[in-house]
Amino acid sequence: MITTTTTGIDGAVITRYLGIVTGEVVLGTNLFEDMVADFRDRYGGRAGGYERKLAQARSQALRQMQTQAMELGGNAVVGVKLDHETVGPQGGLLMVTACGTAVVAERMVPTPSGAGG
């Protein structure tokens, strides 16, 4: 499924707008304990374990959003926005959200060269 941050799709025409679709994933506090431990292990370097979990959560949020689009009859999602924020007591949870507009997009058929017009 085409999923893009742009409002249109090159080579396609959006024929129907089906509505807003979302995906949300919340990661528990162990993520932050793991992040601190990983950060300490690397003495200020990148927190690889945290980055992997964040990428996994982002992927899951996008899949949820795409599934909603398919359930509405869409074959693409445009205008996608991703957000990450802390929630819960003392910000102990990380929420990753994906939001976009489900659409039906049809590929444009190129006009044969030399055709009238």
C-alpha cells in the first residue's frame, strides 16, 4: 500500500477520499530502563536498543493505519504524519502515532505518443 507524507501520488489520481485513519502504539516503562542502561553502556553514544524499539513501534503504528485504510476500501494513505510523545505517570510511557487520509488512487495511463490532440 502506498503510504506517503505528500498530499498526492505521482503517476496516480486520487478518485475518493475515505477519511482519517490512525495507528497508535504505546511502549511501557521497561523501554526507558533499557534505554538508560544501553546509553550508559555506550558512554553517551547512540542508544541502539531504544532506536530499534522506537522503529518497531513506528512500523506497528503505520501498519495499524494501513489496515484501517484497507478496511475502508482504500489502497493508499496520503498526508501521513508521525508523532512520538511521552504519556502516563511521570512520562513513563512512549506513544507513537501515525495519522493520514485513506484514499482510493488509480494509476494514470500514459497517452501513446503521436495520439491526436
